[in-house]
Amino acid sequence: MIGLRTFQSVAKVALITLPVAGQAAPPEMAGTVRLNGLDTYYEAYGDGNPILFLHGGTQSSALWHEYVEDFADSYTVLLVDLLGHGRSTPLDNGFSHQRATKQLADLLQYLEIEQFSGVGFSLGGEVLLNFAIEYPDRLEQMIVVGATHNFPGADFNRKFSALTHEEMEQFRAIHVHGDAQIRALYEAVWDPEFKFQLDIADVRSISSETLIVMGERDRTATGDAQRSLRTALELHELLPHSHLWIVPDEGHRTFDGKGKPEFVRVAREFFAGKWR
């Protein structure tokens, strides 16, 4: 077991250098741990109160590598490959938000992290919302980007068989368990029957301070841009300690590209308590 203080103090001598695509600098700690039958890959950078960054569906922790230096000066940045993704255990029967939530709880217990903040994009944001319900008082603050409490399922017409060679190579660079892992993951996440719907009373019970970020043109969050905006507003109205940031003229990845500097600025202000 690695307590948070011990985890931070031994970081310089526990360096593990792993060849991860897109990574600017090696993490201070990284590895795959087997907990309750599941392998979970994580990386940790910096020193301070922990912020857990969760990627979207079919992505991996590598999504957040370029953001590490923006937060690791003040926080312990913890990146995790969710169930089925990256270096973690491949899917065996579709993706389950509940299993992913338990996966995170087991990892945090292993690291002896009692309380933390979080950033979740898309699927990762849904997992954070579910975590806040199942483990009250552990998630102090969270930013959910392109995610809501009510994804009704949508047919995006994305077929594994239609992936190009270049797209497969990109997936192979981050998902290390072979093409079967990629197929299972892709078909699970883009299945028209894939849904995420939280009970309204459970959502109202969330005590975490929450920043909801939604692009004005984000159709991926719910399958339709107007529905995404309505659902984000509903989530804001349901959550007792929430803020809503609608990003004009942006789609699903509001935090990326030209939007990155503003996202980093707002996120740092939010985690510093300036939005209270």
C-alpha cells in the first residue's frame, strides 16, 4: 500500500520509465496493478492534492499527457486507463460504469488516497458522476466535459469494420492487448444500445462542487447538440453545488486545440476555489 504522502515522497526514487505514445516526460510513478481480478494502469506526476484525469471512450490516459505540466506544479496528477482501455484489463462483456467506478475506488484505496478532485471527459465524466454517487464525500471537486447524467443511446453509425489502417494504427499505439481488445472496446462504446442514465434523486444527492462544461455544438454527449445543451442545463439545475460553462461554437472536445489555454485557466481557477 502506498499512502499519498509516502507516494509523493518516494516519487523521485520510484521512477519507472515506460514508452507511452505522446508522453513528453516520464511519470514519477507508473505501473499496472492487479486489484480484485482487474489490471489497472496508472501514472502519477507532481506533488500536492490529487487530481484524477479520466479519458473518453476508446481513448486512454495518453489523452491527458499534454496537460500534465499545466497542473503538476501544484497538484499530484493521476492518469488512469479505464476498464477495457489502454493497458488495463480488456472488456469481456461490454463497458460498465459501475465496474469502472469500482476499479477506480480499488486503485485509490491501493494508493491510500481518501479524497481527490477529478476531470472527466465524455465517458470519463460519466464515471466521475457515478463515483460521486457511489462514494459520497470522497470526490471534492470535479469537472465533467462533454458528459451528462442522461445519455439515452444514439446511433453514430461507427462500425469497427469501417476503421481505416491509419485509425487502427492509432488505436494499437494506445491499446496494448491487440485487435480483439480494440474491437470489443469500439463495439461496446459505439453500440446504439449503450446508455448511461442516473436516477434523478441520486444526482441531487451529489455533494461535490462540479463544473459542467459543454460545447455549444456537442452532439456526441447525447446524440444531438440541442439535447446536449438541455441535458447539461438540467444537470446544472439538479446539482446543488454546480457551475455551467457553455463553450460557444465548440463541439465535443472543448478542452483541446485552440481551447486548451482557456480550459487550463478556468480549471486551475476552479480547483483553487475561485468559483465558490
